[in-house]
Amino acid sequence: MKKGKVILWGLAALAALSVGGTWAAWTQVLVTGNEYKIPQYKTSLTEKFTQPDDWQPGIETQKQVWVSNNVKDENGESNVPALAKVVIHQNWKRRENIYATDVEGNRLEPPLATTEDVIPFTFQDDNGNTQYAAVPVFNKENVVVLRSGAARTPGLTLGLDYVDSPEEAANKWLLVEEEPAETGNYTLYYMGIIQPKENSPVFLESVRMNPLLEATITKKDMVYRKTEDGEYVRQLTTTSSKYGYDGCRYEMDITATTVQYTKGAVHEVFRQGVYPEQVIYYLETEVAHGDDFDHAGHPDKILSLVYDRENRLSYVPIRDEKGEPADPDNWFMSFTDMVPGGRYYDQMTVQNTTRNRRAKIYMCIDPRQQSSLKDELLENVSMQVLFNGEELYQGKVTGAEYADGEGNLQKLIPLCYLRPGESGEIRVIMQLNKDIGLDENGKCPLAEQLAKIDWEFRIQAVPAGNHPGGGRPPGGSGGGTPPTTIDEPGVPQAFLEEPEVPLASLMIPDEEVPLAALLPKTGDSRPILLLAAMSIISLLLLIGLGRQLKKEQKKDRGTQELV
């Protein structure tokens, strides 16, 4: 009797395993690579200029200047669009002190003028008009002046066209004030974007020394000298610059400030110190790119569960124009032109295209082994993951759990449950740390580091009439419910609370699963028929065993009566 009970329970367990155990293993695992990179940011102020040996009044010296976004060196080349601002500072410096002398030619102290004196960059002519000592010659085709900043002194006009608003200066250099500040500065903004491998228009052509500086003052002195031989009268003639620029040197310093072409960068850098509000506002709102870069509109970012003629469950990745599978390393979240402060969006549709299959989909993030700089780049990217508007994760793009306890995507989590014909949307929002800047050598240490991180999707699929765990399947229309509501008693999750166990252990090896040889392979219907046959055989054996047990019971009762 005991032996019959043991056989009965063994057959019952076999029947249960043959039916319910079929769907305990993962149907498929798909790993997709996501990549991130900060391109090289290199700009320079370039000029074509030869220092004259002896610059004289009336002589024009060529000095062409522009901003270049076409810089190449051993570390790479420019790959980020840029906006530019330049400040031109001009001053005069005296080369040596000037002294008065007596009739004997001896130098008298203190000096009349020193090298420390501030020499004005303008002077008053004989008619009382203000003139430049050195006249900057701007490129008239590429530079315009804001009318509100037109020179109030006629002698300081530069012969440039005037515009009433920054919009009229599109793709040109805009001179904010025609009359330079007291420090001798001109400030210009480029009203456009300087693309990689391109240069800005030339804004300065040359510098001309004012011909009026040739004017001199001649002074005559009569010198009387008495000697033993009698008295002598001597006339001394001295000549000096009329406007006081003799012995002086003219200097022009130009400083260029460039930023990446985002609104946040313009706001952060160009809104420092004194700035023209209407010009900066135009650059922010009309010229610069917004801080948001949305790739969510790509139509091919679809993860599909399909049912084909071979009864096969599989993923359908993104396809190219010819319908061929695209590069699996680039099919989702490929941002290789990131700029500090930029926000990046991407989206992928998860859909069930089958007519009679339900699916539970899980996901996790699996970091790659790569260089420390690439890991550092990923640490500077924050990420929020949502499914159908419900937040699944917020933290670093690596998915790791941090001190704030916002979640951990390096452990497998349920993503969604999809019934036939249902779909959902994974939306990802990322931001690159805005404080990433250039070092003292003008380089970004994280630039050109192509960092990658893997997303892993796992799927369990069941026939429409065989929902694991019994009862009504969780989730409603539109792709299921948040992961916390998914009832998953049939999924082996024993390792999920043990972080030291690698994710690979979540895959159930065939040799560790009872009756593993009976588990159906993807697209293979023969094991299902075999399992059905086993169930029928088990049922027949149970019926036969029951009848045999009844006969034995009757025989035992008959023996007892005879006794």
C-alpha cells in the first residue's frame, strides 16, 4: 500500500512538472549596446598678421582675424558647433621715459613722461574733433553696428552699416558699441553658429595709423655762452610729436570666447559681467540649440514579440532602409555628440504582435569592462527610466544603486506584462553634467571617450490560455502595469536578493532543471506534443494504479473475513 502511494505521488509530480514546468525557463535573452561620447571641442583665434618693423603715420598694416572651429592636433579635431564673442583691446605704450635737458644738454629730473603713463587712444585735432590715434579697419561685409550703439562723436565712426536689431545681423559679426569704452575695448558677437571644420567670417582687416600723427611741434631756443674768447650765441631747434605719441608703441590684444551651441552654455558664459541684454537673448532663443536633444521620434526603435510559422518567439530589432538587421551596438540610445548640460531623450516601443501568446518581459543593465575614463564619463550621465509614464529608475546611467537609494537597475526587474496585441513605451531621459569643462590646456579630458553600457531584456512567454500562477493576468490595456503589481510566483528569482551572485546565474542551465530535456526550444513544437503524451500516459497509469489498489483492498478484506 505504501509503495502504491509513493508511485501515485511520483506520477502526480511528474504530471505537474510536465505541464507547469515547461514555462519556468527564459524563452529568450537579448543584449543591446548603448553608447555615449563627448566630441572634441577645439576652437582658436586665428590671424594673418606680420609685425611691421617701423610703423609710420598713414601706413595701413594688414591684420586679418577670425575664429576657427577647424582645429586639428594629435588628440583629434573639432566636432562641436560653437558660438563666439570677441573683445578687442587697444592701447598705446611709451617705450622709454622722456626728459627735458638744459642748455648744456644735461637731462633734467623728473622725467616729463614715463613708460607708466596712460596714453589715450584718441586725441583732439586742431578743429576740436576727436580722432583715433590708430584706426581699426573692420570688414564691412561681415561686420555691422547696432544702431543704438552708434558713435556719438563723428570722428569715431567706422564706416560700417547699422542695424536696428540682432535679427538683421544674422550670420554676421555685430559690433555692440561703435565708440569704444574708456578702456579702448570693442565687443563683437557672431550672430550665427560656427560649424565644425568651418571658420567664422573675418571681422578685422587691418589697422591704420592716423596720418595726423605726422604733425610735429618745432621749438627754437637761443643759447648764450660766454668764454674767454668772447660771447657766442647758439640757436637750438627741437622737434617733437604734436599730439604726444612719439616714442610710443601701439598694441592690439584680441580675446575670443567660444561656447558649445546650447542655450545653457550661452546663458552660463555670455551672461557674465556687462552684456547687451537684447543680443544675448537673441543668441539664446534664436541661434543656440536648446538643451534638449530628442531621438525618440525614430520609427524603428521597436522591440517586438512575434509568432511565425515555426511557432517561434523572438525579438525583431531595428532594420535599415533595405530591411536588413542594423548594427546591434547602435540600435537604442546612441548619443555620440553630447555636450555638458545637454538633456537627451530616447524611446523604444515594446510590443506583442502575436495572436495567442502572452509575455512577461524583464530588464537589467550590465556594465562593460572598459577604461577608467569611459567609466568616469558614464558617472557624469544621470538617467531616468519610465515605462508608460511610470518611473522605474532614477540615478546614474550605469544603473547602479547609490547612497540616495533611488533604485538599482543592475538587478533584474520586471518591465511589463503584454497580452496579444498590446504594447508599451520605454522612455529614457538623460543629462550630461553641466560642470564638465576644459582643463588648463583647453582640453576636455573626457572627450572622444566612447563609453558603452549594455541593456539586457529577458522574456517569458505563455499560451493565451495558460497564464502562470493562475487567476486573471495582471495589467490592463496599453502594455501592462507597473512592475510592483506583477504576480510572478513561477519565475525563479531566488538570486535577486543576493548581489554577489552574477546575473548570469539567473539563466537556468539545462542540467539543473528537472526534465530539462522535455523543455521546448524556441520554434520547436515537438516537445509540447511529447509533454502532452506524457500527461495522458501518466493519467492512464494513475487510473490503472487505482484499479489495482481497489483489487488489493478487496482481497485484503476477504482474507480478514476467513480469519
